[in-house]
Amino acid sequence: MDDTSVLHSAGETRLAGAPSFDLIKGKLLHPWVRPGTVRRSGLIDRLARSDSRPIASVVAPAGYGKTTLLAQWAERDGRSFAWVSVDEMDNDPKVLLSYVAEALDAVEPVGRRVFDALASPASSVPGSVVPRLCSAFSSMISPVVLVLDDVHLLHDSGCRAALSVLADHVPAGSRLVLAGRTEPPVRVARLRAEGRLAEIGPGDLSLTVGEAASLLRAAEVVLGDEEVAELHRRTEGWPVGLYLAALCLREGGSVGTAADSFGGDDRLVREYLESEFLDRISGRHRRFLTRSAVLTRMSGPLCEAALDLPGSAATLAELARSNLLLVPLDRRGHWYRYHHLFRDLLLAELERLEPGMLPVLRRRAAAWCLASDLAEEAVEYALAAEDVEMVARLVQTLWRRFYGRGRAATLQRWFGWLEDRGGIEGRPLVAMNAAFLAEMTGHPVQAERWGDAVDRWQYQDAGASFDAYTEAMAATLRAILCRRGPEQMRADADEAARKFAAANCVFPITPLLQGMARVLCGDPDGGDAFFSGAESIEGHRVPEVIAITQCERSLVAMARSQWGQAEACASSAHARLCQAGIEDTYGAALASAVQARTALHRGDVPAARRDLIKALRLRPLLTYAQPHWAVQLRIALIRVHLALDDLAGARTIMREIEEIFKRRPDLGTLAEEAEALRARLSRQRSAASPGASALTAAELRVLPLLATHLTAPEMAAELFVSVHTVKSQQASLYRKLGTSTRSQAIARARQLGLLEG
């Protein structure tokens, strides 16, 4: 049984206040400064003198010693350094911010709530994660220098927006340092105008003549003053050019040749690499260098497995002792990477010499990583190899684990990659996983699309195989989507139960859906019996499923006027979600709405308002992809609004119910409840203008983005809507919040509890 076997499970067991997935610890260590490295004392002093500027940017092309400078600063500065070496896999906001949180937590605890928001599968990055992390950062007492190296590798807009907000929360005495090849993803012009940005560029990082002489001496190259000056002039002080020139000279090259080859131009270095460097070394070393360039990081065992070159581990160790272009990633000498420029050049050489080897090497690397419990790296190597079959197989195995760890953005990227290459159609379990992810994260259009793909496989493909487990998964998906009414939902849920039993599987999601279908069919007693059965299933880490089940039992108890039991079930649902650290999911939305109703019944209006606000904020996660829970939630919210004499809020929610019914017209007893509430609302009048409680689900999706520095076009791109739509929703937000500017709207939303921070 693979990891797809536990459906709808979130919040895997983890230590309180700890990351939800295994971090690569080497990314959190500042690089070791090798003996003989040129000391950049002047630049370090300059960074120290600019301490009044909370942000520092170190920007230059490859080979200018950005990382070396910052590592030397870390060794000399009295403050703690929190270091994150960014790579391509960090283009998921929760991954990047998990590393940032862990780096800061090593200096001073940032608190469990930060890690809970990072781990919660459907928590909003701008709405929950960023505010909590920024609050923890700005509250730190211990001075810290937070370094993010290679930020140019971040192309995800959510990551870049998060860093821009983080830059506004650097505490006094601390620094945020962003290093990379391009301008950092912060508001550089504004920070510069405000005097809050210290900048180091290529001209600053170029070596002086004296520093060039030191570099050459450390490389055991002896030149006269005039030769050093000439070499410095021709290389323009480019550190990596000078180092390569030293290697050239040490191997017998002339000063003139070295100067001509390394004039600060990548093209010249490439020509040298092709015509001089690789020709001078042994064939074994040449094959090792070019083939190992496919590896984002290297260890002896990985090189042995991937390169098919005997003695690869020994070759790596030999290179590590002799070559500054190999960068150590830990203190034990286990993991290394090439200097970025050198790796780019070696990869180009491999593509020229052995183009057919690239996918082969990457597949081998993927297999080794998978066997070594480095699942994410395995997927990334398979992606790079364009191996659709391997990626589909890995994603099918890993999706539930990654969803439970809050990695929805990474999964969406992987599913998108497969979709672009036709890798989902015809693979029913992968299509189901994509559909489950979409419906759990508030993306109903995608859920419908993959639901259609599953139906095509099951009902139109005459050659399809029908094993019990896959059929049970398909029936579960159909029951959740509930596209053909409650009677069909009941049949689908019952089929799922039978097929899972045939596959020797028992999951609480199945009796939950069986009970839900019976409630919709007008049999609450039968439904409650199934809910009780779902609660009794042990051995599966599915807190959200159990919490929703307890919400259903609470609603059944309310219908029977058994308010004591209703309150006990609601409290139990809330406690289970809190214990699991998954308070920002669609299950939490339903739990908060149910709690608001029980709070009102016992007369605790402040508690009801708090729970109402949370349910309102989270309700965009419940869509027509789970129409039963989406309508249940909104009916509960309308009842609370009416009890609080808030007709505008109730009418807003009723309009959302009507939109859901346009797509799911047959929802059994829920349709009757909704119609009774609609009639009640039509009889009541109110002169009050719509306020914050009347914010629509669409407006609530825009609200967290206002707290970032994204422009309207960027927000539109994030939400997949038009710029006109975003601007219209923004204007409506201002009106309902009683504000006229973006900053006022953010402040008011935080005051009301609609935004954290």
C-alpha cells in the first residue's frame, strides 16, 4: 500500500514548534571559510558601519565572492547569524519560510504558532504564515543577521512577496541580508530613498591589487608586482577570474594567456574551460567533473550511484581538498556543490560532449535519493530528466505526505508539470490525487476537471483495469464532489466502503461520507450512526476528518435540541484541530461555525463573534467541490448572523449558497433549510449599510494580498482573475471596511480579526 492510502489526512504528528518536514540542515549553515581565502576586511567594516540600515543587498554576477564575503562577516561579527542558502526547491513559500523560521528559531524561539501555520495544509501564506513569522522576527530580543543567499533563484511570486513584507519587520539591532545575482525582491527604490538599504555591488566586490596578490600567493603562484597589476587590470578584479588564472599559471600557463582568458567575461571562461582546463586533466577527472555537474549537491555515495564511474567518492574527496570551486555544504565534509558559475560551464560541456547522458544521470540520482529518503530531491531529478512515468509514480506515492506537511504549492507545481506533458490523463490515481488536492485547497475548477478525467477512465475506457482500491478511491471522490445528488452520493460512499473492505482498507473518511449522504437524504439517525463509526476508527492520523465528523454530530445534536452534546462535539472538534496544529483548513471553518452556534446558545456573544470571524475568514476554502460541507457551513453562518441582527452579512452568505446551488442543485435536506432561511431573509428589512461581515468569499481572497506589496496586476495573476476584478473587489473591501486606503484597510481588517498581524 503506498502513501495514497490515507485520504484527506492533514497535520501529521510532529513536535510542537518544529518544522513539518525534514530540512536540509546544510542549507542553514553559513559556508566554511577555507584557509588562504582573501580577507575582505574593508567590505566587512563597511557592512558593520551601515548597521543603522536594516536591509543589506549584495548583488553581483557569478564569481564575485558574495557568499565568501558574508561567511567572513559571520565569523567576525558578534551577533548570531541565521543563514539560509536558497535553491530552486525553495520556490514554495512554505518551504522557503520554513527554512527562515528554523534559522531564526535556532537563535531565539519563534513559537509554535509559526510552525503550525507553516504545516497547516490550507493556511494562507500572506494571511497567516507571513504575519506570524514577521511578528516573531520583529519581537526578537537577540540581535540577529538573517542572510538569504542566492535569492535570485526565487521566481515564485509568493516567495518574493513574503520577503518584501519580511523586510519591513527587521528588529532594531538586527539585519536582513539578501544576496544574489539580480536585484533582491524587495522595494529597493523605496528602501534606498528611506535610507534603510545598504548596497554592495560588483564594483565593491572586485578585488584590489593587494587582494589579488594575496589570492595568487595563497594559490602558490609567484608573480612580480607588474605582472600582478597587469593580471588585475585585465581581469578587472573579478575574483573567480583571478582564481582560474592562478590555476592556469600553476599548471604552466603564461601570464598573458591567463590575462586574456579571464577578463571578467563568462564567455572567455567557457573558452578556457573547453580549450585548456578540461584538456589538461585526466579523462577520469574530466568525466567526473562534467557528469557530476547534473547534481545540485554531491556526496560520495550519490556520485558512486549516479555517475557510473568507479572511485567517484575518492575523486570527490580529492577535489574537495584541492579546488576552491567545490563548496562544502556541511562541517563533516559529506555534502558539496560546485561554484555556480563552474557548474553552469560544466553542464554546458556535458551537453556538448555527452548529451544523452543527462537524463540517464538524473534518473540514477533520483533512484538513489528515493532509496536514501530524499523524496523531494528524487522528484526534482525526475522532473529534470523529463521522466513523466517516474514523476507520476513518485507524486502518486508522495502526495498525501506532502499535503499533510503543508506543501500544497509544491504539489500543485508537480501536478501542473505532469498535466503539461499529458502525464495525468490515463493515470487514474494521479488524477484523483490532483482532484483531492484541488478540492481541499479551495480550487473547485481544477477539482471538477480531474473528477471528469477519473470518470472518463472509469466509464469510457473499455481497456481500463478496475482493482478494488482504485475503484474505492474513485467512488470516494465522486461522493465528495456530489455532482449527482444525495442518493448517488450515498451509493458512491457505500461502494467506497465495500471496495475498501475488499482491498483490506478501513478509513474514517468513508463512514463520514456515508453518514453525510444519509443526512442529506433525510435520515439523520442513520447518518449519526455512521459518524459514530468514523470516530471509532483508530490507527490513522486524520485529525481533520475526525474533526469534521464531530462537527456533523454536533449539527445532528442541535437538530434534536441536544445542546449539551452539540457543545461537547464542537469543543472536541476544535481541540483536535488545535492539537494537530491545523487551524487554517476547511475543517476549521466548519468547526468555527459550529462553535459560534453553540456559543450563542449559551449566551456567550463575544465568543460567538470570535468564532464567526474565523469561520468567515476561512470559508473560501469550502466551495462547490464539497457542496454539502460548503452549504452546511454557510447555513450555520446565516443562523449566527441572524441571531446577531446582521442582515447584510446573512444576505451575503445566502448569495453564495445560491451560487453553489447553481452548480449542485440537488443537495437534499440542505436545499430545504436554505429555502426556509431565504424566505426568512426576504421578510426582514434593514437600513444598515453592508459592513465587514458582508465581505464576499472573493473579497476575502483578495484581503490577505493587500497586506503584501503586490500590485493589482500581480494580485490578479495570483488569483487567476482580471485586473479589473481585483480593483473592483479592492474598492468594495474599502467600502465595507469603512476605509479609503490600502493601509487603512489592512489595519481595520487586523482590528476585526480578519487578518493576523
